[in-house]
Amino acid sequence: REREFRVAIKFVARADLHHLGEFLAGRRAEAPQEALQVLDIVLRELSTQ
């Protein structure tokens, strides 16, 4: 049985990964939680495909 869905996607923010690069290079003490959360969501979604 075929069904049709409509999905609306809204842009809410641009992820700044600069702080993540700084953290990984050792120039920042705290892990940037927002960047890590964005990557977590994207990687989880990609793994389900």
C-alpha cells in the first residue's frame, strides 16, 4: 500500500565546528557540546541509511 507524506524542514542554526577543531588541536580546554551534538545527530542518521 502506497502512502504519501509531506515533510517540512526548517533551518534553525548553522553549526560552528571551529571550536571543535580548536578542542581537538588542544587549544581549547572544554569540548564544544553544541558541535558534538550536531555531529552525533548527523552520524546517527547516516548510520540508519
